[in-house]
Amino acid sequence: MMAQAAVGLQVHVTALVESATSSTAQVVPDAVVGRADDPQALRALAESADVLTFEHEHVPNAVLTDLRAAGHAVEPGPDALVHAQDKVVMRRRLEDLGVPCPRWREAAGVEDVLAFGDDVGWPVVVKTPRGGYDGKGVRVLERAEAQAWDLDWSWPVLCEEKVPFTRELAVLVSRTPSGEVRTWPVLQTIQRGGVCAEVLSPHPT
């Protein structure tokens, strides 16, 4: 999708792809095979680019920091990426900014999960702070399920109260290094099994 938009702006895109048969490799002329978590592949890509960006959060933050320190342009920067990589970091930042959030707590063990659920009410939502996406690393637990914890997850986990909601809306915001901001129309996303299955644009009123 980025490559398609770049054509009209006369921006040349080189993509790092995990397989020569991936969908991106079929449409981006300059597709370099390599893993997004391979520091050597990222450094090689940076050497051939004016600016480096990413499409998901599975890029090592430390490598991006090193690339910036070496003089490579990385936008958005690693300080922004960490908020997509770690849900606990993101929640703390949102609270610092005064953004309304469900009640939440970082849990170091089952007893913390049980105490949180007893405080806010059951069921509760538990999430892996890192590595979860598209419904992965997210569970809604009743007290008995939490007490019989059988999730093969590393601690800590993020606990949050389960809140009723009508629908999920999303908006894409872009900011230049100089601070100019642009937004796109608000969308409605429809989830099935925790995975985005449909996007309605513009969102229904």
C-alpha cells in the first residue's frame, strides 16, 4: 500500500521482505530479502535509502536507535515505535497525556490478575505487553479461568477492565519531521475473533 501511494509522489521505495515470493516482493521492483529483526539486513537497507521507515512493530528498537546514532534518517523514530511495541509503555504514556483509558494494571503473577479482577469486576482482559497483534496475545478471562492459568505467556502481563463499546473507529495521522500534521478520514473497523475483517470508509454516522 505504501508503494502504491509513493508512485504518485515520485518516491522510490525499496522494501525488506522475508520471502522473494511474498506479496510485496511481487509489486515492489526493489525488494530485498531479509528479516525485519535482522540487524545486518536493516543496516544494509539503511545504507541504500534516504530514509528508513517500518510497517509493523517487530523491528528491534535498539537497532533503529543505533541507525539514527550512525546518521541514518529513521521516521518515525524508535522513541515512537516503542509505544506500539509495548502496551504497558503505551498505557503509561496515554495516562501521562490525560487520554481516557480503561482501568488497567501490570500483573507479575496470577495473584495480581485475581486481585485486579476482584477490584474492577470480572471478566477481565489480559494481554501480552509485547508480541501480540491481530487478536494474538489477548484473552478475556473469568475468575476461574484466571485462577487455573494455563496461558504459556511470559510475565508480566497487562490486565484491563472489560468495557462495553458500540464500535471501533480508527484514524490515520501523519506528521512530518518539521511538525506538519495531516489526517485521513475516520474509518470503522469490524473485528472477528480479534482480527480486523472489514474496514468501512467513511465510517457510518
